[in-house]
Amino acid sequence: MNESWLRTGVDGITRCWWCGDDPLYVAYHDDEWGRRVIDDTRLFEKLCLEGFQAGLSWLTILRKRENFRLAFDDFDVEKVAAYGPREIERLVADAGIVRHRGKIESTINNARRAIELITDEGTLGAYVSRYAGGEPHRMTGTDMPIASTSQQSVALSKDLKRRGWSFVGPTTMYAFMQAMGLVNDHIDGCSARPACEPAAG
């Protein structure tokens, strides 16, 4: 194992290198990343925020997450799907979020598509869980850099695009799968990895 892909914090806990020492990022790494999410509202939020993250750092999005939740009615799918031109202009003017018109309009479109998907599949959770599978990852220093796509993320991206979703490319969907627990990419030796093992199988 390449120890450079792990770091031990001042609290004595060994973690993946990428969360550094930022308290918000460390808490996200320890308590959220890689842990299974099944609630449809939180899954929709994660799908949207991964889309907003494209071209930016995740820490930037994480620092704005509460602003995003406030701006987008806590990512209530029905409410976001009902947004029109007035809401779009409000969001474009909101300095607390990423003011990218294309991504904002995509979020509204994806809310409408999510309602259709839930009608077809029952829940977002049931739908995305179909893309779990394959051999559980065992991330070590020899696996670096961490993969940015997988067969499952390519398939998920392709199906969502077929259903009319946008900003759901294979790399974005792989990041989503990492975040919500379909993939366990905590490095071997990271203190958070064991708690995420059941989610990755």
C-alpha cells in the first residue's frame, strides 16, 4: 500500500488523502462519502450537485451546499419541477450558489425527468440501485489514480440521457455513485472504509 494516498489527521485518524484538513471536508469524508443513500430527495440533491460541480472542486460545492438547499427548496423534486422563468432569474442572481444558467436550467429539467422516472420505477433509489454490481473495489496505492468512470456509470449516464436528463455524463455519474455508496473508493487503510464496505458489494 502506498501510504502517500492516506493521511493521519491531528486527531490521529487515518483518512483518504483528498479531504485534507478542512473540517467541512473531513466531516464529509467521515460521515457521508461512500455511505449508502436511499432517500429520493437526497439522491436528487446529489445528482444535481454533482452536475453543478462539473469543472469545479467538490469543496466549492460543499461550502455552498446549504445555500443550494435554500435556493432550490431543499431539492424537493415537485417544487423544483414547477420552476419557471422567474425562478431561473432568481437563481442566476443568487451569489450563494453557482450561477450557471445552463446548470440551473438542467436542474429544473432533471426534476421533471425525475418525476417521470419515479412514476416508471417507483423510486430513484430503486432505479440507481440497479447499477450496483461488479466486484467490490479494494482501493490501494497501486490503484491510483482512482477511476473516473465504470461500466455501471457509463450505463447509468446513457440511460438517464435517453430519458432526457442533462449534465449526467459518465464521470459525473461515477462521482455520484461514489458519493451515495454504490461504489466504495475509500483507500485501503482509511478509517471510513469498513463502514462503507456493505454498500459497495
